[in-house]
Amino acid sequence: MKLYLTLLLPFFFLSCKDSNPPKAVESNNGDSQYYSEAYRPQFHFSPSEKWMNDPNGLVYHKGTYHLFYQYYPEDIVWGPMHWGHAVSEDLIRWTHKPIALYPDELGYIFSGSAVVDHHNSSGFGTEENPPLVAIFTYHLMEGEQAGRNDFQTQGIAYSLDNGDSWTKYEGNPVIGNSNIRDFRDPKVFWHEQSERWILTLVAGDYAKFYASQNLKDWDLVSEFGREQGAHGGVWECPDLFKLPVAGSSEEKWVLLISINPGAPNGGSGTQYFVGDFDGTTFTTDQSGEKWLDHGRDNYAGVTYNNTPDGKRVFIGWMSNWDYARSTPTEVWRSAMTLPRELQLHKEGDQYFLTNYPIDALSSISSEVGTHDITSTNTNFILYRDDLHNSDITFEAKLSEKLDIHLGNDNDEWVQLAWDPESKVMQFDRTRSGQTDFKDNFASPVQKQSYDPQQRDVEVRLLIDQSSIEVFIDKGRYVFTNQVFPEQPYNFMDVETAPNVIIKRFKHHTLTSIWKGNE
Ligand code: FRU
């Protein structure tokens, strides 16, 4: 790739640095190594060490957002699953807690959810001190290895001290297995109208809904999806919730379904359905597939129960089963996406979901500069300095091609480009840095149909030490990707057709969320 130097914008042109090693994070106790390893995310959640996959048990209770997660404390590859645990008051800064759930004789602790049992329907607590109840899948490895199909069942556990300690229910499993090989990932919520708990889980490549009065006794009430949506792989990590349609009094139900493999750009991805749920059955007249993210690293994402402001906040696992076990980190492996608010919109008769970083991100953000750019030059460097820990937004009127590179002096780069002929936005990480740890990491170049019809479009880039999240049009089009450059990206260049005008370039830096947290 060439550097285009036709126009240097002096206010962005800071001195070109030599390779910058990832910055050390200062700590209160002088431990400057804490969360400062190469590729260590600075404003995303990652475990202090060892393997992590899906977010689990996302629930808010008494001022605390809980983040449980699939965790193997012995290695940086997947193994016998536990629920790791972290807490936050703002969903941005996290404090690590001891492991919440350990495997037992019924199996490993796979993905699931948590609820506040406000009226103590389970009897585990009291009305005054309602229990937190976790609902998860037991995976009995011995059963799988013996060639059985019934090795996944659903269990529950409760906590009376806001998640610090957990007791497993002696009546587990609460949902047994009738010979369904993939039968997992229960997500539970309280359904107001029918006054009962609703549990969604996945069975092979469709969903099942159960109902309960007490979180212990569950009845199967319906199924969904044998004929709808994408079926290129097994369905995982469902989530069902109601959302208002922005700008109207209409409300619809959204069903998130992770699928692996079978995502539009390969491997793991998240599809969704917009429809109705009457307390028993989910229906939709949606035709075709809808996807939450066209990047390759947003999987198994689910939303918070019981948020204080009623917002629907989503967190995904920022990886992909295609290569998750091979990414080039040594102390820990993988991170979560930024927490994102989900909103539902309608255009014509089509519904679509947006996912966009929560506003609280501004609490770690400081403005570097906002500039109006009037240039119509075709090739120019928009920014030159370390781009990591950045939040960058710009606007452009798109009628002809736009081609942006984030790169470093080691000839490593990623490209975000829009082509007016095909009306496709693409994200290319084939030359992004270390890619050869697994042959299916670099390719394919990710593509998403995008027709802005000469509108002003907004592009926001959130760049951490080993990830780039791209949000176009406030989260209507999203690419979430891991990247492993050998040096930090330290320039952003733009190639456009002459009548594409880049306007308003805003740059914020983000402070490490781990600073002073150890
Ligand atoms: C999704 C998933 C879930 C399962 C968990 C196991 O990434 O496969 O279906 O519960 O991971 O760790």
C-alpha cells in the first residue's frame, strides 16, 4: 500500500513516531505491568489471565452490573467451563471477582443468564432480600464422550449476597434432556402480561420456549425457527426482549440468535428476528436474514436484565470460533465488545436493529480535536500519530468511492472502503499485522451491502490495542474485528473521488479502564 501525501493537514500532523510498544499502564501500587502486555485491551473487558468466551448472566442489581463469563482458569484455550465474574457501576470500569460457578458432578457450567427474583418466586431468598438466580447449561463431558445425546441439561443456582457467593439448587437439573444433542444457553426474563418467567434456549438449529412460575419447574410452551433465518450451523445463545420502535408508539419483540458456523463473513455471527411474542409463541413475518454485525468478532452476545434505565444493553464476545483458540496472546485470551445499546428502527415496512456504544464511554474519553475539513482532495493523510485507544468520528457525503486505511510504518494496515458500483462497504484485515496464527483469520474480506444514496454518512472507529469496532450510521452497519499489528497503527489516510467530501473529523482518546483498578 502507498501512502498518499498529497495533502497533509497540519493540525493533525503530529510527529511520526517510531514503533511504539504498547503503553505501560500506571498503577496505584507501582505495578506498571498490570494490563500492559502486548495486545492487552485498554478499554474493553478481558480476564486478568486465561481463557474466556461468552458473556453470561448479564444482570443489574442494587447498583451493580454483573458480567459473568465462560471461563477456564487453567489455560488459555477452552476447557472445563466455569463462570468467571466481574462487576461494574457504569459498564465501563470493571472489578474482578472470584469465580462464581465451578463444574460439578452434573457437568461443566456452560452459558446462561441471571435474573433478580424480585418476589422471591423461587423461595431461595425473601421478599426483603430477593435472590439473584443464575440459569445455565450443564455439559456432562463423560456423556458426550460416551456418544450419548443427552449430555446437556439446564441447572440453576442462587445468590443472596448480590453475586458474591452462589449455591446450586439441589433439585438440578431443572430441565432434563430428551435426546437433543445441542440443547443449551437458557436466557430467562419475567414476562409481565402472562406473569411468568420465560426461558429461551436453543436445540440444534431452532429455539424452544419454556414457562415457569418459580424458576424451578418449567413447561415447554413453543418452538421457533426450524424454517426461518440462517441455518448454516448450530444455533447458540438466544435472547428475547421487547423494544420500542424509535419515533413511534409501536413495540416489537426481538430474538437474537448466535450461529456457528454460518455467519455472512465466515464462522461465528449473530442473526436476529423482529416479530411478536404473546407470552407463549414468537412469530415473525420477516423474510430473509438479518445480522447484527458484519465483522468477524462479535459472537454469543446477549443483553442485560433489569437495567435501571430500561435500556437494552448488549455485550458480545469479541472473537470467532474459527480461530479463537489461536489468537496471539499469552497471558489471557480474548475480550468482550464494548457494551452497546440496542435500538429498533423502522424504514418502510422493514425493521432493523442498531447497536452502538453506550453513552457512558464518554467518562473515559477526552477530546483531542474537532475539525471541519473542506478539502476535496482525493488522497490525503487525515491523521498521523498513535491511533490506539482512540475514538474517531467523521462525516462524509458518499456518492463515489471512499477508501480509508489505518496503518503503520511496518506496512500493516486495515482498510474500510465503499464501492459505488456494487454499493458494498468492506473491511479488509488481510494485511493487518499478525494473521498467520490461523489460515481463516485474515480472509475473507468482509462485505456488507450499503447504499447511502448520497447522504451524509457517519463513520465511528473505536481502536483498542487489538480490536477495531466500526459503527456506520450510528450502529446500523457494524464491523467488529480483532487485529494484531506488530506496531500500533499510526496513520489514517483517505482516498476518495474528488466530489466525496470528508467533513468534521472528531478525535477522542480513551483512558485505560484498568488504571488504578488492580
Ligand atoms: C457459544 C458456546 C455456547 C456454550 C459455550 C461453551 O460460544 O458454544 O453455546 O454454552 O460456548 O463454552
